Amino acid sequence: MEESFLDVSAHRIITLEQAVRLNMQWDELGQTTVFTNGCFDLIHKGHLHYLSEAADLADRLIIGLNSDKSVRMLKGKDRPVKDQETRALLLASIRWIDAVILFDDETPIKLISELRPDVLVKGGDWEIKDIVGSDLVLEDGGKVLSLDFLEGYSSTSYINKIKGFHDKD
């Protein structure tokens, strides 16, 4: 019996140790890796634009996904809206994302220090000097970029809009 698309996508949700092994295999094949991270609470057009741009910068795209615990630390007790399994599966279902790694920390420094990606990116609201792990990637001769931010799209604005509709009931 063939695996469903969701089953195939779920195989892209991996541990850091698996990602390190994969990244070494890709490196041996001469393929480059781009890494980014985030909460990706409500996937929207801004995320898709950003992730597509990131994927265009290398052969492989790895996402560090903040776990539910990590999102609560960063965004407060009412977040995330979607649980980590749902967020991870949504990201893993995007065809240009090769791997998704959940992490519990406030920052992805452990992931970056072990993966050593060729390219590290964040959204345009980040200055390169403030991107966690930029020093490691630059020391390795890699690139660190702050990609264009698509104005008018954010999970927080969507959440506030939904709350506004709910408050009117």
C-alpha cells in the first residue's frame, strides 16, 4: 500500500540528530542548505513568500520550529493557536521544505551550531547582527540574510482580527 501525502510529509519532521546526518549527506553531494526558524503559528501568504525566497537560496531548506513550550515563552500563555504537531505537519507539507525540527529553547542556537548551514535567513524585520547564530554561519564562510518582509501579513494581526470578530458576538 502506498503512503499518503500526509505520511510522506510527516517523514520530513525529524530530530536534530537526523537533520545533522541528512545535512552531512547533502554536503557530500555538493548541495547547500539554508536554515530559518520561527513559530509559524498561522501559516499565511507572508510565510509562504518568505519560505519560498529562503528555498531559492540553496538546494535544501531546513526549518527550526518553536515547540508549543517555546512559543509560550516568546509570545505568551495564549499562544500558539495551533499545536506543534499541526504546525510541523503544515510546514512539512510545503514541497520546498526538506526538513522540520521542533525545538524547546527560546532561540535556535543549538540547531544552528550543530547543523552549520550554508545560509541562515530571517524575515526583513531582523537586522543581520541580531540574527541568532549569524556569527557561527559567517565564521564558516556562509551567508546570513534578512529577507524581504511582505507587509500586511502577520499571525498576530490575524489573531487580533479573529478576536475582534469574536468580541462582537
